Amino acid sequence: MDAELEAVARRCVWWARPEEALASKTQFLCHVMVYGLWHDALVVRRRFSKEDFIEALDHAPAGLFDVCSWHYWHHVIRRPVPPLPRRSIPGSSGVNPSSKSDFHLSSR
């Protein structure tokens, strides 16, 4: 791991040590795609392939991506934009929000 990639890991996965953040390429790239700055995106795009980004998006955890980031990165890799990954709560009959952008408080 070089200093530039370590700085991205510290900024985008701040709760973990850089080596822990980079242990899962998929999770790391998802966090950079959501929390990264423009410079962070440039750093990871030089080090990871388009296929790595596709793999990350295909296995993105529910609740991490906001609508804007989800759409942006699918357009960057030139793929159709599927619905955001959704949480599945066993025994729940209602629709569960997939991210903060799907959660709306009802007005009184």
C-alpha cells in the first residue's frame, strides 16, 4: 500500500485502520464511491480496474449508497442503473428504506 492509497483509506473508511479498510476490495471501493472526494476517486481509478468497480457495485451493501452516488458511478462505468440494493428484514411485511435518501418522515 502506498501513501496515496493509505490516505484515501483513512479518509473514506475512517473507523478502520487502512490495512483493514483495504482487506475487502469491494467494501473499500463502495466506501470510496460514496464518501470519497474527487481526488480519492482519481487515486482509486488509477489503481483498480473497471471490472473491480463493477464487482463492487454488483455486491454493494444495502443502505450505503445514496441515490446520487449510485447513479453517478453506474454512469461512469456505462451501465444501466438498477434499483438501489435493499435491506431485507425477515418477517417484515413493509418496504424497508435502502438508504437515508429513501427515508421520509410523514407530515402531520
